[in-house]
Amino acid sequence: MSTQLCSCTQEKLREILAPFPAGRREMLIPVLQAVQETFGYLPEVTLDTIGAHIGVSPAKVYGVATFYNQFRLQPVGKHIVRVCRGTACHVRGSKLLLDAVGDALGVKPGETTPDGAFTLETVACLGACSIAPVVTVDGNFHGAVQTRGVGKMLDTYREKE
Amino acid sequence: MTTATTAISLMDACCSRCTHSPQTPCAQYLDCRAHGPLCHTDPACTAALNARRDAAMHIATRPIIYVGAGTCGLAAGMDQVIPAMQKALTEHGLDVMVKEVGCFGLCHREPMLDVKKPGRPRVCFDHVDVKKALAIVTRYLVNDEVPADLSMGIIATPDAAPDSPEFALPNLYDLPVLVRQRRIVLQNCGLIDPDALDEYVARGGYGALAKALAAGDNGEMVLNEVLKAGLRGRGGGGFPTGRKWQLTRAQQNTPKYLVCNADEGDPGAFMDRSVLEGDPHRVIEGMLLGALAIGADHGYIYCRAEYPLAIKRLLHSIEELEGRGLLGDNILGSGFSFHLKVKQGAGAFVCGEETALLASIEGKRGMPRVRPPYPAQSGLWGQPTCINNVETFANVAAIVDHGGAAFASVGTERSKGTKVFALTGTIKLGGLVEVPMGMTLREVVFDVGGGILDDRPFKAVQIGGPSGGCLPTAMLDTLVDYDSLIAAGAMMGSGGLVVMDDKTCMVDLARFFMEFIRNESCGKCIPCREGTTRMLEILERIVRPYRDEDTEATLQRFKSVIMLEELAQVIRDTSLCGLGQTAPNPVLSTLRYFRDEYEKHVFERTCPAGACRSLLTFTVNAEKCKGCTLCARNCPAGAIWGASKQTHVIDQAKCVHCGVCMDVCRFDAVLAQ
């Protein structure tokens, strides 16, 4: 990975950082969330600039970025598939469902398909327990998903491309 | 009576004589909106405010359609119903107001939609799909026929004429799932537009704040009522809220902070989400009262990023309150100032622990620290800080309104008031329920929850999330209160109640929670970081197939099982924070109540519930098999053979015990033993 920021990334980053007051440690997580919102992940090259703006070392930024589940340091696929692994979903078979989605995509949780179409993630609980087991694709909820319905569900997103 | 347009709010000035603004606050502003105008007598102003109050109470001259637009309603399909219905309304040329409301709690009936005609009660419809929504529009709104077959009940409204034909329908609150509930926290949820401040105010909202500010005693009355109420923290620990406030109030150091813990991370719990989505002002009013009682002028709501709708609603509510001078400097001219911000979490379960939460607000990794000093002495940036849960705050306004004694009349000796539970799992009437403390678990599961899905046998109820425990049938008469649950080996937790039938394996469930805790352990202290990993390894060894096991591994398996309880005790006694101290609870409680199931796994290598697939043997039932070849085509190991239209056979030597054959079989011909 290059350690230099290309000028367009730098420009974008500056835009993101502008509304956040400099030198305020409590702004670190909101800044990281804003950067991820724009880029889809936290490009490693941005961490130095973020640290300089917030006033902490890159190591501290990296520490926070790797501590929280929300932050990713790798780019993600076009569609993000999140399988809920909450208790209610577990009781209704979400482990098997996760395996089925993983098999259908050929990846493990946290990975992206080689064609960059899908990223598979797990989530601790989406709070939609009444329609367990739940899968979200790009934030759209799919409730009471059965293992045999996984292929069809994913195909509808493939076709959208 | 005039129809108020949405542009005019009850919170607006009636005429130029009203001078209230954030810069020039009027002490009587809230009372005025509830009973005013107070500073002048003008029939025009009285009429205007009355009309706006009516509008906020949903007394209108045109029909109102309420759509359940909480996360669960939208997820269940309401997002498709809304545009289709709006199209139909336009086609019929109907002038109808469509209101988005939060979750009513009847998740098993989502998507839900209510219709209220002028002068009639509110008629509720469940399982609304596009077809049903169109039928409701045509039959009820166009033809004015009460569609009794589509409705599940009615809710009485203040303007409903006693001879309305809708009264032939049952009252919604008489449904078995609702009749035993007592709604304080959920009072408005699903009934009002959560984005409309005036709807909350018209129902008595912020009346407690007005009362507390009018008392002019710096929140002493609020504190006394909360102490009298015996309110205990609803986030899990059950620490007396009044006591916590007293401790923070006594601190001389300023500024002080008030924090609302909305980092509802327990899998299977969504009470806080529903309250924040359905009635955010109730929580904010509770925070204002708390801030007044402890003397804080800044507050934070730390909310999970997984709850985008809750965050959106909170931000909207805060903005509206600031615009009306109910948040900010010198609120209603009382000299009391309170600034409220929303902090988004970033997905770390441990941030539900108060010191970790504070570290996260400060922009650090969410790691707990040793207490004392307690946050009441040294919290955010070293200042006195008080942290309470969403549901705790949601109770405060009612306590101040009706008095602590009234609140304390509900519940048991040491647990007062009500508790909201998220009732999920294999239960018939899953959803959000608010029951008085002291009900038995049996009543909650069978009377309120309607029993087990498909009438299967009840096996256990998991209460309190990853920190709680699993209680069996024999413990169903345990009272729902803080102390009885602790004595039974579980805990109140935040209120997740997951019901399980005979198909759930307790060893697998313990393993599930241990995996969760292992992943969520922040890694700061060794007992939790290493101990939970070791416990998970032991549990995984129990459910792993023994075919490839050598003697050494067998020995390890038995040895580790012997050590499991001891390891659990060590983790419980020596971990730094609540996450680690309660991490072994799911294992300890299942060991206590379902020991035989562990023994079957360890000694007999079987899973009685049929859930641990790696221990099962899959065979084909020749009588049921139609030879469709589906299983053979899906088997990842190529372990199934058989010609088309012939009975298939599973080669046990090749089988990897994934169970795909059983999942895909359309004839239930694959058996697992």
C-alpha cells in the first residue's frame, strides 16, 4: 500500500475534517466514522492526517480504529451482507444461515468476494428479533431467512448491477 | 374546530403577546401550552391553542393513518406498504393524514397500521401487506364499512362518539398479550409521532420538568421523589438511581456530566431502541430532570451506531427542544442550563460498561478501568459524572408527575415499578412487553407471551443476555425482580428474554455466549481475555466429533471439563469489570440446571436436542426418500449416493456432519440422531 496520499484523496479528507475542531480528542471516533462513511473503509494513508488533526499519534488512531468493530481498514465489496448473530437469531438457526451465506459467496465472515461484489459480515444484534433470523444486505432487512432461500436473496442484488 | 396544518405547532406562539424564545424564556411556557394562554385573555388565542392541542391529540377533521415505522415494522415490510397505500389514497382522492409512529411492541403482528376517523376510535390492523392495506383503504375509508375480519382491535380516543360502530370490535388492550401489561415507559410508544414535540407535550409531556423548575429547589424535589420511588437502574446492575444521583449531587467539583447509556449491546434485547425510536422525548425529559437533580449542565446520549433510526430521532428531538428553549442555557428562565449531545458508538459491547463508555466518549479505546474512583467522583475528563440507562430515564418523568409513592406501589418489596422486556426466541407472541416487577417468569412467558411456538415443550428461558443465565422449567415460578433472579443464578440484565424450546441445545447456547464474550472482551485484564478463550476451547472440545481424536485429546477433553467450573469461578472473581465478572454466567447457569445435557455430550457423545450437528449421525429414511437427488447434489463432501428416483444413502465415512442434506430435503427424509 502506498504511503502517499493522492491529491484527490487528500482534498476529500480535508473536506471531511474541516467541520471538526482540531485538537479535540473526543472528536476522534466521529472523524473516523465520517471518513469511513465517505471511503467505505479507513484507508491506512489517512490515519496520519487524522491523527495530526486530532492531535494524537498515528499509533493511537490505529489503536482506536482497530478496537471498534465498526471500523474497517480494508475496502469492502459493493454489497455488504450482514448476518445477525444475536441470541434470538441463534436460537432460530443463524449459525447455519451464516454458513450457508458463506458457502454461497465462497468467503468467510469479514472477507470480500474476489470479484468485489459482496462483503460478508456478522453483527451482534440488529434488534429485529421478532423476524429472526435476520440478514441485511446494504441495510435492507430480510427477515425469517431460510438457508435454502439464500441463493435467491443474493441473486436479486447481483442482478441489480 | 379547525384542522391544524402540520406547519403550526402547539409549541408556537399564539399571538405577538407571547414573548417566549430561547433568548427571552418565559417561566410559564410549558404550563401555557398545556392550559394557556396564561399571560393574557383572548378568546381567539384560547381557541387557537385549543385547536392545536386537539390536533396534537389527533382530534382532527380528516382521517389519520398511523403506520408502524420502527425498525421492526419497516423490516417486516411496511416500507413497501406505505408507497402503495399512498398511491391508492391519491387515486381515491382521499384527504388523509399519514403519520409515522414508533413500535407498539407487538412485533409478532408487524407490520401494523392503525386508522382513525374523525370522532371514532382508532382501529388497529396487523400483518398488513400491500393487498390488505388496499382492502382497508377501499372498505373502511371509501365504503365506510368496519372491516371486522381484518382488524385486531381498537384503541379508545378522547373524541370517539360512544355509538361508533367500531366499538363492536374488541379493545386492543384486552388482548391477552396486553391485558397483564402495565405501561409506564411504553405509554406513548406506537401511539404518537415521535418526531412531534407537541404530541408529547399535549399528553402531559415536560409537565414534570415544568413542575421541577417551578419548585425552585435545584432539583431537590426530583431527587426526593426518585429516592421515595425506589427506582433501580434498568441497565442491569440494579443500583438505586436516587442514591447514585445523591452521590453525584454531593460532589463540589464542577462541571458535572450526565450520561445516558443507550449502548444496548445485549444480543436479543431491543427495549432501548424501541423507546428511543417511539418516544425519545420521554428519555430526554428524564435526563433533564436527572441533570437538575445532580447539578449537571452537560449531557451525552451514547447510542449504538447499529440504531440509525434512534439516532436520527434523538438528533431531531434535541434540535427541536433547543429551538423551543427547552434545552440550552437558562431553560425557562430558571437559571438551569443543560446541553445535550448524541455520541455514536462504534460497535463494542464492552462500551456498555460505564467506565469503558466514558473512555469511548473521550475518543479513546473503550476499555474499562478500575473502580474506585467511581464516575460519580471522577468520570468524564475527571469530572463528576452520572450514568443511567435509557429505561431508567424513561421512568423519571412519571415518578415526578405522579409522585414516588405511586411508583413504589407497583412491584415488589425491593424492586419497584415495571420492567420492559424484549420477549424473543421460540415464543408465540414475541415483542416488547412492560410488566410489573414481581410477576413470575411463567406468567411472562405463557400468559403475556402466549407460550411456545408450534406448542413445542418449553425448555429454558435466557434472561439478562451474555451476563445472565438460563432458567429451566422448574424455575419458572421465579419472580421477575432483581434479587430473585440473582438468587436463581440469572440476572435482570437490560431485559432480553429469549425463550427456548426442546430443539435448543444448552451446551451450544453456552458456547454461543462464550464465543460472543471472547470476541467482545477488550483484552485489558487477563482473566477475561485468556479465561474466556480457554472456556470457549473447552466447550468446543465438548461438541467436536471424536472420530479423529487421539488419546491425548480425549484426556484433555475430560480434564478440561473437570476444570470448567473452577475456571469459571476464577474469571468471575478476578476480572476487572462487569463484562468479565459475569462472563461465566451462561456456562455456570447451564451447568447448574442442565448438567445432564453436558454429561450426554461428554460421555455419550450425543446431543439430545439435535443441535450440535458434529455429534449427530445423518441417515436417510428409505420410506420418505423420493430419490430427488437434491441432497446428493448439495452435499459438499460427496458423501451421498443414489440414482434418480432411488433411495439415497449417506456414506458415514465421508460425512462431514454439516447437515446440508437435512436442510435441503423437501420430504423430511434425512434423520439426525
